[in-house]
Amino acid sequence: MNDARALAAQALDQVVRGGVSLRSAFADVAPRLADARDRALVSALLHEGARWWLRYDALLGRLLQKPLRGREPVVHALLVVGLVQLAVLGLPEYAAVAGTVEAVRTLKRPQLAGLVNAVLRRFLRERATLDAAAAADRALATAHPPWLVQQLARDWPDDVDAILAANNAPAALVLRANRRRTTPDALVARLLDAGHAAAAHAWLPDAVVLEDSTDVTRLSGYAQGEFSVQDGAAQLAPDLLDLRDGLRVLDACAAPGGKSAHCLERHALDLLALDRDAQRLAPMRENFARLGLGATITAGDAADPAGWWDGRAFDRILLDAPCSATGVIRRQPDIRLHRRAGDIERAAAEQAQLLDRLWPLLRPGGRLVYATCSILPRENADQVAAFLSRTADARARDGVPPRFGRAAGPGRQNLPGVDGMDGFFYAVVDKVA
Ligand SMILES: C[S@@+](CC[C@H](N)C(=O)[O-])C[C@H]1O[C@@H](n2cnc3c(N)ncnc32)[C@H](O)[C@@H]1O
């Protein structure tokens, strides 16, 4: 089977019901699509299907007389894929409806072809009324889970609508030029030559913004390690760590290694890249090899240093903590399907434990940078404030550039889409000498 819509429906069902990540669902189907246009279509259907699932899944409740989700989950996912083609991707009506009806045959459900055709046509006829009904409900209109909308409304009452809109807006692709191999200007020139709209970032020294989304691994210079993909918000770590050649640095939650690699591109460091998830170490090793970087890569639980620490204090610690990832929903739309309200307290408890367990490993006079891609104060400003109040020799430093987001307790918080960047939090904490 190589019908793009049918494959997208199966993959989307895996994401929604199977709890599979969008990234691995797409990685599973991509090799079955020889044609680049089919790959691009499946990617768009899958990403937008996950992004808009909560809206169009609910809408199908109004469009179908008898629910399909339980009996025919893949056809139900196909209907969401059909609605997304019409309502989000703006594909021509005939192609979208005929292609989706064809896909139901590919899925060996020809008896449901008439139903799929009728539901999509009814949507086209009643769209204005259906849109008006959805507009009255913030969670439904923006396809977010109600618990998250309520949490954001409590945490960011003046910004909640902008955050929800940013999560549904396209995000430019941002690259990080590897200083050891090229410069942002040389990278921009190469991309422009290849016909891509690209520009150096206005204030991040290593960042290049690519307007059109493309498979970067096929771009010239990628295999030679000239650049990596990394959102601008994630490109602050080396500056905040105040690095110099020779420092001993711990990246406590390192995989897949984006921030470690950036630090190593800037300085010759004695860097330990640690991660609890051993499966994520191999891609990190490949990445470092591609970029021409050297580090010690170790599997271990950062909260249990006895398992991996040799007793020598670190000059710098980066804690890019596991978190709700609520700042990167625009790039990973499946987060809104997989995250649950109870995950936030669990993540906060883990973050607090990581801060407490890693702090003794920092030498007096050293620095810890705490970062998350969350926008929830519980994991960010409140988390670091609580750490400071229970840790006598920890001092917050006002080290994050004011250009980056807004002041948030002892750190700074960027909200998604602001200045084109992901939602991200940083705090800089020095240890009294
Ligand atoms: C936000 S990601 C890190 C991204 C990475 N710093 C980068 O820039 O590419 C969080 C990572 O923390 C790891 N992790 C979670 N809990 C951990 C623990 N207790 N010890 C070590 N690593 C942990 C996860 O496996 C995941 O790879």
C-alpha cells in the first residue's frame, strides 16, 4: 500500500490511540513512500491531523449519526485527515474528497466509501455553522485539551490566546552554524544559492532562519557537519554558561545533544554528556561525529550520581530538565494529545530532585544553568525560586539577556512564537565561592 492518505490515517491512529510519538510514526511510514511529494503530503497530513485532532475528532461527533471511532478507528482517523485537507491545508475540494474516498478503499473498507464521501460533503455545506459553534469554546476552537487551556489561562491570563494561536501557527526552521566548520553568513550564502529563503538571525550569533521547511539532512553541508537544526531559544545555553576553554562541564540531561554540541562548537571543554535513556546515546554519538566534536557520553540517572560520577567537581552544570514541553507544542503537536494534567506535578518533583542532587557536584564559584522548554511557572520560575530558598549557597544571577523573553522570578521566560522562538525558560544560578 502506498496511498499517502491511507498511510497517514494509519499513522495518525497510532499516534492517537497507540500513544506513539509523531516523530516515530512518521519515521515508520516514510521509507514506504518513494516519491518526495507523497512524503511531504503524509508529513503534512500527519502533523496537521495531530495538531487539529481535538477539534475535528469532536466535530465528527456532530457529522456522524453513529460514532466510528470505536468500531473503525483508522477510518475515523481518515475522516480527520479528510477534514484537515479541507479546513487546514486548503487542498482543492475535489482532490481532497476523491483522494480520501479512494483511501478508504485502499484500507479495504469499500463499504464505508459512501459514508466518507457524505461526511466530507456535509462538512463543506455546513462549515460556517460548525465553525461558529466551535468558536464559542476556546479549547475546541484551538484544538487543545481543556486542562491545558485552563492552566494557561491561570498562568498567563493576558497571553493565553496568543499562546494557543502560536501553537497552531507554522514555525520557521532554525539552524545553528557549526563555528568550527563555517559561519552563519557562509551558510546563508550556500542556502540562498540552493534556492532557499534564508537569513542570519537578528541577534543570535550562530543562528540562521530558513523560511521554508525542508529535509535538512539532504542539504549540502549537512553531512559535512556545517550545521544542525536547533530553535533559537535553545541556542542561549553556551552564553549563559559563561564558558572558557578547559572547563569541566556536565550536561546532565544531554540527549540528543543539541546544547552540548553547541557548547563544544564554541570551546574546547572537558564535557560529560549524560542521559538516562541509553537508546538516545547512539544518535548523540553520531551527531558529535558528524560535527567533529569530542565528549564523554555516558548513560546514567542524573539524580543518582553514585552510578556515574568520579568525584571531581564540575565548573559548570547544564540542567536542561525533563519537562511538560508545553513551549514546543507548535513543533511537536502530539504533546497536546499525550500530556496529562497529572504529568506536571510528576515533572516538577523530578526537576526539584535533579536540582538538589546535582548541586553538590558543582564547585564553589561554579555555575548551574537551569533550562526547560516548558511555559508553566510550576516547572520554571517557581521551581527555581523554591530551590534558591532551600539552598544556602545558591545565588540567582540576572544573566539571561533581556532580549530573551520576560522576567520570570529568578529567570526569564519566552512564550511560544515571541520573537519567532519556542517557549523556553532559563535561570542562571551561581554557587557562592
Ligand atoms: C529536554 S531533553 C534534553 C535535550 C538536550 N539537552 C538537547 O539540547 O538536545 C531531556 C532529556 O533528559 C533525559 N532525562 C530525563 N530524566 C533524566 C535523568 N534523571 N537523568 C538523566 N537524563 C534524564 C531524557 O532522556 C531526555 O533525553
